[in-house]
Amino acid sequence: MSRRLLAVTVALIASACSPSSVTSPSPRLDAPSSAVTGSPSPASPSASTAVEPSASRDPVAWSEISGDAAPAREDHTWTVDGDGRVAYLFGGRDGATVYGDLWAYDLDNDTWAELPAAPGPEPRFGHEAAWVNDIGLVVFAGQSGSRFFADMWAFWPPDGAWRLLPAAGDAPVARYGTCAAVGPDGRLWISHGFTADGSRFADTRAYDFVAQAWTDETPGGDAPTERCLHSCWWTDDGAFALYAGQTTGVTSLGDLWLLSDGRWSQGGGTLPPERNLYARARLDGATLVFGGQGIDGGYLDDMWLLSDGVDDATSVATSGPAPPARAGAEMVQDAIHERVLLFGGRGGDGTYADTWELRGELVAGG
């Protein structure tokens, strides 16, 4: 299918408590990547393509999933396992309370279960997590009070046990608010972040799980400015994308950069308004972004598609009730049940413990 066509099928939240258990194809997004904007000036939402609900296709809609949940928190991680059946939530904070608990969310039944405490990572927030085949849930870095971490832990569900991974080579400085994603080479790539003395970083490093060592992959030339509270992901064509965040003296950024062939390049289209601590989920060929903290410090509740190979971001309109504006939430793709799930975060009413599901079909021309 042409990269100039955007056809996304996304299961978003439907009925409370019990999504369809029918196994179906993963949410499909054949589209141009919204690699865009490096400019910190707010982009007008009206300047980009908007995906509106249509009677000719399933409307894009949120619904809240009821039932018991993990305690309210922000700055946590939520990671789907290799089988696509369980999403593991680790850590986070609620005010002065910093969590080191681990919860399993059953994607077939929409139920939460706290896993038994075991020796593992100290409580933390602002860390990163990823699922690595044959390794399990990997947790890296983060913060607790005045302490910053540079350790990497792996949780293997069949054993119910954590193990600390060695950190040979060019190990990163302890940090909070970095970003991480597993690359096509099987390594965990991280970039940027913030640490104890108020410094922000612009380095990029990769961890090899076979060699159990870090390599400094920071390229020369132009690069994204030092920052934290951003996210990064790998595009389908093998570029490492880094989007938005916060830097010294600037509450929120709105630029998007791609690292490919050993150099960073900045996107040049129309991007969403600036934000940090947004929730995001990687789909097939695109990344879905929700909320965050805006340039004025307020909470956002808008949603955008950043599609691989496309300059302009796509604003996503939804029908019916929607999650309140928030920052520090987490979003995951539940490919088997064709939906995206959102949990937690902090908004004007405090810290949330709500779970939302997004379903529907997004189709836009490019």
C-alpha cells in the first residue's frame, strides 16, 4: 500500500470491563510518518489534517473501563509483553509517594493484579521500560526524591523474578525523563534526559543485551537540544524518532527529529502544539500522541497521529466522553483486541487511576 495513504484501524476503548475477546489483526496504519516540526512555536491544529468521525466507518471513541485498578499515579511505565496478552505497570508517583510495585493488566479480561513483591528495582518515577524478547520487562533509570538511577533491571514473568543487568562499556549517567526504544538491531536505545545537578543531556546510547554493554551512539552535527520529558520510537523504515519534551527555560517543546545513517535531521512539517510528558502508543506505521503539559503549563487533552514518512501531523477527533486533560499518563496498543488503552496521569483534579479504551477507524488522505 502506498505510503501516501493513511488507513488506520485502531481499537479504542469500548464497553467497560470487557472488550471483545475475538482475535483480530493488529491496528493497521499504512501511512506517511508524521515526522515533523522542529520549531518550538505552537503549530495551529487547524493547519494540519483532521480526522473526524464519519458515519461511513467506525467512529473513533473513548470509553472508560470500570473495575478495580492499580493505585493512582503518574510518571509510571506500562509495557505489553511479547505475546500481547499482559501489560506490565511499574513504579510512578502520587505526590510524595513513590512506587516500586509491579502490576499485570490482563488484556483479555481487563483486570488488574499486583504481582508479589520481590527483590528488584528501588521505587522510582520518570524511568523507561521496554519488552525485550527472551529477556522480559526491562526497566531503566528514573528518580526517587533527590536520587537518580542509571541501573537496568529485567523481570522474567515465568520465574516471577527481577535481575540486575550488567552495565559495561559507555554507560549513561544516571537520569530521569529520558526516552527508550528497542531498535531493529535488538539493542535498547536511549536519548537525552535530566540529572541531579540540574543538567540536561543530548547524548544517545544503546545497550546490547548479548554483550551486556553500552555503546555511545551520539552523532556529530546538528542534534535535538538538551531535554527531558520527551519520548522516542523507531519508525517502520528504521529511523530513531525523538519528539517534544522540555528544556531549560522552556516548559514544552514541539520539535521532531529523526536519527538515521548516523545523523540527526529535523522534521519540517506542521506538528501538534508543544508538550511534555504526553502519553503515546506506537501503531503500525505511526505513533499516537495524547495530552501532556502545554507551553503555558496547562494540561492537554488533544490527540494526534505522527505518521512515518509524512511531514504533517494529523489531529484526531473523537466522539462521546473522553479522558480529562492530563500529563504523565501511559498509553499502550492492544493489537489483539484492536484498541489503545490509557492509564493514570495527573490533571487538574489530581492524580488519576482510571483506565480508558480507544476504538475506531481512522482514515485520512495524504
